[in-house]
Amino acid sequence: MTIPAGSLLVAQDLRKAYGPTTALDGAEFSIHPGEVVAVMGPSGSGKSTLLHCLAGIVMPDSGSITYAGREVTAMSDAERSALRRSEFGFVFQFGQLVPELTCVENVALPLRLNGSSRKEAERTALAWMERLEVDDLRKKRPGEVSGGQGQRVAVARSLVTNPRVVFADEPTGALDSFNGERVMELLTDAARSANAAVVLVTHEARVAAYSDREIVVRDGRSRDMERVI
């Protein structure tokens, strides 16, 4: 793999197996700041494993992952955790908001974990909630809002630390088409304006259409569709 100049996050020859099952078999990946890359493929193809490896959640059996010139696969667990708290953001299919906290407390949570005061964290959280059009939900708890609203709160939480990379794993999978489209518009617009890269795992073409480039994963191998077309 020839690494594109200016890449922020690069994976080379990633291999990962779970017992006899091969999840990744030489997968490769690269992304630039401000770029949205859709990772597509059928169920069981390895696309979620690729995302988890790129984010430092799962370590590959072999291969290398480089982020901003640093070797992720050589970091300690504590170093990777710090990276995920400060420089990576996450959006999951079902939001994974903390039900006991209000929406603003959920958005502020990453800042609080990084040591910010409650007042400062919630001030920043409200600014992001306003950008994601959910600031009116600040005092509500996740169980009191709709799925689309909750996912926009989750997007605000993923961006509140001004991450350099946002990992979105099937972010519209639990939403109807209208709410899914709105979440994708807000996520990609907000990320691009902050020059954050977005790694978007999806199996839906309408969601992948919001990306700048598509990578297809099949049988643990990746193919950059820009180079194929």
C-alpha cells in the first residue's frame, strides 16, 4: 500500500482472527483530516472489526496502525484509552447514552472525564447541542426523547472534545430514513467544519453517499472504490 501524502490515520496489512474465524486478512485503510470515508460490506465481512482496530479498541494480530505519526499498535492500554478520550469521538448504532443523565450531561461527559469543570463542560456541550438542533432537550433524559433526537445528542457528544477522528458505526441503523438523513447531514457538516475525519461503517448506499470515498471490505480484505472505478 502506498500511503497517501497527508494521511491522518493509516492501517497496513491488518490481520485479526477470533479462534478459527478470520475477521481481517490483510485489510488496509487511510483517511485525511476533514475526509469522510465509508467502510462498506456485508454482515460478517470485517468492517466493524476494522473500525475497532483503527480506534485502538481491539488490537490486530499483525499489521500496523499509525495515527498522526504515532504507532497505535505500540501504545499501552492507558495510552490508547487517553487517545480515545481526547482525540477520537464515537457514534454507535443505538447511541449508547447514559440513561440516568440528562442529555446535556451526556454530551458533557467526555469533557468531564478529561477533567473539565461541570460549568465549562456543560457550556461547551450546549454549544454543540445547538449546532445539532437539540439544545431544547438539555434537561430531558434519553428515555424521554425520540430515536432521531437521541442520535443527534450522541453526535454532539462525539464532537464535544473537538476530536480529530470520529468513528461512526452504523449511526443510522436504528432510525427511519428521514431521521437517518438528518443525522448524516448534521454529522458530516459538523465534522467537516471542524476538519475532523469520519470513519463511517455502514451497509446502506444512501448513508455512504454522504462520504467522500468508499472502501469495501469483503472476507477481511479491503478495496478502495476510488481506485477501482
